[in-house]
Amino acid sequence: MNHQKVLVLDFGGQYNQLIARRVREQGVFCDLKPSEMTLEEIKEYNPIGIIFTGGPNSVYDEGSPKIDKRVFELGIPVLGLCYGCQLIAYTLGGAVSHVTTSEYGKTETFYEKSPLLKDVPEKAVCWMSHTDAVTVLPEGFKKLAHTENCPYAAFGDESRKIYGIQFHPEVNHTQYGSQMLKNFLYEVCGAAGDWTMSNFVANQITALRNKIGDKKVLCAMSGGVDSAVAAVLIHKAVGDNLTCVFVDHGLLRKYEADEVMSVFKDGLKMNLIKADAGEIFIKKLKGKKDPEKKRKIIGKQFIRTFEKEAKKIGKVDFLVQGTIYPDVIESGKDKSAVIKSHHNVGGLPSVVNFEEIIEPLRDLFKDEVRKVGFELGLPKSVVMRQPFPGPGLAIRIMGAVTKEKLETLRDSDYILREEIAKAGLDEKIWQYFTVITNSKTVGVQGDFRTYENVIAIRAVTSVDAMTADWARIPDGVLEVISSRITNEVKHANRIVYDITSKPPATIEWE
Ligand code: XMP
């Protein structure tokens, strides 16, 4: 696609993806690439601007990532953040030192006049996080900001369009941070702002139409955001040449399967086949208590079911995958630290006959996928859907899965979701669900003794599911949830609230 590009070179900082998202939010496309990219590769990439991210190293550490000095001679504007700004100073002949008072957190900052700081007042708060700082500027640079302990909180060479910022404009705690990034993109790099989701949709539809033509496409749809948006995009491009297969493994939440059918088949008139496989999944899971075994059984059965449906369709040319940008970023960060421990149920079916995989969302961050979903007219219930694990409710029933437990889980989960939405918390909490623990306790309901399941409520806040904190749901809301579940749901007589963060716990219980 023909749009301007900014190159974000990743030096391993914790905010690397956030920087890329912030650039995109300003309507400018960018890619996050490893800092080892060569000069030739950078030239070929042809960016309108380059941003160096922060990183955990000190520029004087042996083996710390460096930058080819000739990058500064390309005439392409450069912005270095945190480690990136120290690297600019170090590479161009300035000096960086260990500061006696390291700064961390909100810091009062004093700004000068500069294109980078257009519409930024003389004094504001920034978010600092550093132990080294630039102490001598390279020739041609001038100070653009300072704090009490940081003489060059920002600096720049306006004629060469090279800027450094010691703090983090990408985090929300930095006042005017997004203004500074906007200034770099529009005032310094001269961006046109041609990255919008409506452009993306229009361009993708044309590109997909050209690529697919009259050929046949197959998509495994889970009802999750990514596969739904990918499928609808392709449907807009090639209509009935797309067939979607939706495997209902009987482990979905209440009304979920019906909602998928009603939105995609009845509403959007998509060619959607539902495979009702609940019985076989339950049979295969019978008596199986070990979480990993349960996962494997479900994964395998999912593929078998998908293959059976796909075989009926015959040969297809393309298979759709809902891959998104964070899955394909080749980060400079230690890769083992970012790889998810879970894979989606499914993987690639081995006996389905197809020529090529298409991944229409592989350039997009999750928030962009959601915007595309809205552009395509998908309802909020689909676009803002909370993450849901491939093995579904099976990993929220501790131990063996039974139909009776599935019903108790569905009913309690539905009440939880209703009350969270009523309290206006549904967009603030990353994931919220109920779990059937493998404990039973004694209770009294009416005049009778009961001996029933303990239901746990799990609700967490998170940005990427890698770490999470337990959500502070107000007492009043918890009270209503507890009372409704024990009154309205069969086989539940006690509710507990999980107050564990991740780590040490995981989000799901199994
Ligand atoms: P944990 O429980 O490891 O989960 O903190 C992190 C995120 O991944 C989801 N999850 C899964 N997703 N297949 C999936 O597709 C799985 O087997 C699986 N297990 C957990 C979980 O809901 C959370 O969002």
C-alpha cells in the first residue's frame, strides 16, 4: 500500500510497541524493526522519519546496541527517546554520564521554543525513567528542555532535524507527550497523515479483490475479534467466494454461538457453516482432569472438526489467518520474554488442501483491528469482545468437564457479564469471568442444607495479558453479583473473589 512510513528502531525498551502505536494514532504508518537494521536496509525502507526507542543498556556498556553514524547523514529526521537520545549524543560526539540522582516518575520540566515543542507550554510534567543522562551536547545541538537533575531533558539540531528526548513522550503521564510526537511527525518530518482506518479498509478491499479474483477462500471463524474482522474484510472484497467455518465446540459462553450466527450469517449474509460438535467434544473430554490434556484434546478435535467441514467444500485456494502485527514484530527485545505461552486452538489443519495463507490484518495493532471492525459496521459486542481462550469454558471448570458444570458456569458467567456492563466497567476490565472450582462447600438455601460448588470470580486489568492485576470491582457490584449467582444459578452456593495478580498466578485458572 502506498503510504508514508516512519521507522521505529527498537533498542529493547519496555515501551517499544507503545511508541509505534502512538505514531499510528497520529495517522502515520510505522514499523517497529530491530535496531540492527543496516544502513542499506534503512535506505531501502525509505522512511520519512526515524525514531530510536529506549532500552535497558548504557551506551558505554560493552555490547550495547549502537547505530551507524551515517544514518544521521541521510537527511531523514531522527528522534531518539531515552536510550535513543543518549545514543544520539554518544554517536555524534557528546557525552553521557551516570547521574548521581536518577529520576523516576513524574518530573517537572522546563521547555524552550522549538518545532518539536510547538504548543507545549514553558513548564509541564514529564515521565522520567533513567539513571544515565546526556551531560555534553554534540556540536550543533542546543538544549530544548531541562529538569532539576537533567540538564538536557530534550535537545536538538534543528538544521539537521535530529532531536533527543530523555523522558517518555509516549506514556500518558507525560503532559503534551502526544503533542511532541505529533510535532515530530508533522512539523519536523512533514507527514501527510495518510494512515487512517478508512483508507486501510478501502485499500485492503481492492488489494484482496485483485489477489483473490474468482478463487476460493476458507476461514476458520471463532467469533473472536481478529478472525471476525479478517473474515468481514475478505467478505467485502470477494463475497460468497469466502466460506467461513465456525466450530461450536460446546464450550462457548451463553448465547455466544447464536450471536455469531446472527451477526455474520443473518446480518452480514456471509457464507457461514456452523459445525455443531459439542457432543463429541464432551465425549472426548469425559473424565479428563489434567488441564494440559484437556487443552490437547480440544486442540486436536477442533482441527478434526474443521477438516471434516473443509473437506465437504473441496479444494480452496486461500486459508485466512487472523494474525496481527504484535505476532509478527521481530523485536529487539529478548524474544523469549514476549512469546505467549498459549497458542490458539487450531493451528494449521494438515489435510485441508489450500495453496496460500492470507493474513489481511498482519500490519495492524489490536486497537487498529477494532477500528477496522467499526469501519466495517460490526457491532460493539463483537468488536470490543474481551479475550476468550481457544479451549473455552473447559479451562474454567477445574477438573473434569460435565454438561451440568458447563450450564452452571455459563449461567454464572452471564450474570457476571451483565452486572459488569451495568456498572459501566466492561471497557475498563480486560477480562472477567467465573470459574467452577473443584471445591464444594456446605450452605443453607431456604430451609435446606446444600452441598454445592464454590464459584470464583476472576476479573483482571491488563494491557497485553502478559502481566495483570486483579480488578478492584466496587463492593456494591460484587454484592449484587454474589447474590444473583447464588439465587439464580443452580449448583452454586458460595462465591469467592480471586485477588491474585499475574505473576504469580495466570489469568485463567488452568
Ligand atoms: P494466562 O491464563 O496464561 O492467559 O494468563 C493469558 C491470556 O491468554 C488467554 N489464554 C488462551 N488463549 N488458548 C488461547 O487462545 C489457550 O489455551 C489460552 N489459555 C489462556 C487468556 O484468556 C488470557 O487472555
